[in-house]
Amino acid sequence: MFGYYLDLALRSLRRNKALTALMVLAIALGIGASMTTLTVLHVLSGDPLPGRSDTLYYPQIDPRDGLGYLPGKTEPMDQVTWVDGMNLLQAKRADRQALMTGGSVAVQPDNSTLDPFYEVARYTTNGFFPMFGVPFEYGHAWDAADDEAHARVAVISSRFNTRLFGGGDSTGKTLRLDGVAFRIVGVVGDWNPNPNFYDLNRKSYDENEGVFVPLSTSQDLGMSHDGSVNCWGNGGGGNTPDHNSPCVWLQFWVQLDSPAKAAAYKDFLVHYSQEQKALGRFQRPPNVQLRNVMQWLDYNQVVPDDVRLQAGLAFGFLLVCLVNTVGLMLAKFLRRAGELSVRRALGASRRALFAQLLVESGVVGLVGGIGGLLLALAGLWLVRRQPAEYAALAHIDPAMLLDTFVLALAASLLAGLLPAWRACQVAPALQLKSN
């Protein structure tokens, strides 16, 4: 029966090509605008580490003085001091942990055809790689002994490896950073989480770090720090604060494999804050937070407000397109009242006519979905030409491709409900008598 209804729908749509084209165009414009903005929103609000993000947590404590403190209303600091970061790291209360910050290093290539350049770097402890599930194309990460020994070792990205070494196995080779020789121990494979959840103080999206070196080594060599520094009291700040200064500038992440461990770790943070207050380092009562990856992104409102606004406006435009489509379908279906009355007179039920008209609406939706997809691809191409940091991520994936046709079909069926119902209410006797 569906095949018969489909054949009738195609015949009907071909009979009035102008009206059919207008309906398809209305659906395509609404779907194109909606899917462009929805795809951008989907990319920006996605889970950067599926399967891991619910076990990764960002501890927050509050080491500041009492100035401006409001009990129950003041959020703890977004980063940690060197002293607190090292204390929490050495406590080893989590399944895994990593202390880190970002920077920029001068690279002196051995290849004479390449000029020296600066590369985005990550100074971290060895727990970074297994905790975040970083894959390796060649080699491996450094170990805890390298952290303790302040070893001059480095891990590089595949992009950086291609630029300097042509993409081959570069483990064991020498890399000169800030004039100092480092031994490459690993090359990261395909790993580029977006948003850049582990350090939102720099770029939230499309932050491709090329070099990773031990945090301890970066401090020995005075490597450039490139990130947020927040000081209080007599804290001097600066590019890289003194390790004993009252300044937060490091990120600390932990892996806690169960809710019970997360609750226990939050209790540990409270006890740690109480202990530091008793020692005179902290002046405020314990003020801690422990958010997982998605909670941390939501707290920081990583998705730009203008993207959410654009998505809302696009769906409003889709609603306007649907209203217009309803009017066009109503005119088309009522124009066929005589044909539908003949079918009723020959024994077709109202339900059968209603199904026939909805199939016709669905065909309009599918064709409009194809047009909407083409418009969405064009819209995403324009987004990628914008100067926004997230622009390069605006690509449609298979899930959004499917959603395009689902939305187009659902929208056209919804638009066809009223016209189909109204057309089925026409009295066959009146139409047959008038004919």
C-alpha cells in the first residue's frame, strides 16, 4: 500500500511543479539554517573524551586571603598554586593525577631548510597521558622517574613530527627547545579533544599543542609560561610566578573511577583545606569543588552565547518556514478535493486518504532535506571562513547527517497534518454533485 501511496504522491507533485518547488524550497531553507547552527552547537558542546569524561575531575580549593569572601557565594579558584599543586600531586589520593600548565617554546630545527619557530607547549607530569587516554603513534610517554629526575625528554604531536621529521619514527632523536637539547621519547597519534577542557585559560577550541615536556624540567629551564596568573596579597605575578608566591597558575586533574572515590576525594580536599588553614596558609574556611569534565565545561560556559542565540533564531526561522509550508500544502490538498472525493466514493476511507496525503508530505520533506543538507554544507563552509577559534571544527558528522533528514521528514509531516486532516473533512457528495 505504501508503494501505491508513493506513486500517487509523485504523480501529484509532478502535476503542479511550481507549488511543489515552493514547498521544497521552504523546507530546505528552514532545514539548512537550522542544521548549520545546530551542527556548530553540537560540535562545540560535545564530550571531548567519550567514555572517560565522567571519571575525570577538576579539584578546586581556595587559598586566598579573606578579602571579598562571602560564605556560600564565593567560588574557589580555577587553578592552583605551585605549593598546593605539588601537595595534592604527592598525596596520590586519586587513581591518576596530573599537574600542568601551558607555554611556548622556541624550536631550532636541525633541518637547515626550516627557520626557527615558536611552538605551543604543555608542561605536565607523566600522569597526563594515561589519564586522558592519549594514543601514541611511536614510542611512549616518559615515566614518574623522569619527572623526579627533571629529565630532558619530550613527547611531540604527529603534526609537529611531520613538520620536523617528515612523519617517520623520530623517537630517540634530539629536539632543541629554547636552546636546550631534549630526547624525543614518543609521538602522539590522533588525539585532539575539543573543547580543550584541561586548560580553558588559553584557547577553548582547536588548541593543537606540538610539544610536551616534564613540568619539573620546564621549571628548571625557566621555560615561558603562557596562561592565566591570578595573585592576591603580596603576590607579584609575572610570566612564571615564584613557587612560593600567592598566585594560582597551574591546572590539576585527577581520575576517580567510582562515585565513592569522588566523594572520598572531595572529603580529602576539605581536610586538606582545614590543615592548610591550621598552618596559616589558608585564611578562608574550606571552600572546595570537584567537577567532572562536562560539569567543568558547563560551569565555564564554554559554548559561546552567540552560537546558542544563532541556533534559537535558526529554529525560529524554521518555524516560519513550516507555517508557510502549511499554507502551501493546504492550498494544494484542497485543490484536489474532487479527486479525493472520487476515491472516497470508490470506497477509500478517510484514514487511507490521510495516509496518502502524509506520504506526499513526507516526499516533500525528503526532497527538502536534500536541499537543506546542501544549504547546511554551504553554511558550514562560510562558518569555517570566520575568524572564530572554533570555526575550523564546523564539519557535519554522520550523526548530524542523519539528523538532517530526520528533522526534514518530521517537519514536513508536522506541516502536513493540518492540511491532510482538513482535506479529508470535505464532504464527497458536495464535490461529486458540483462536478
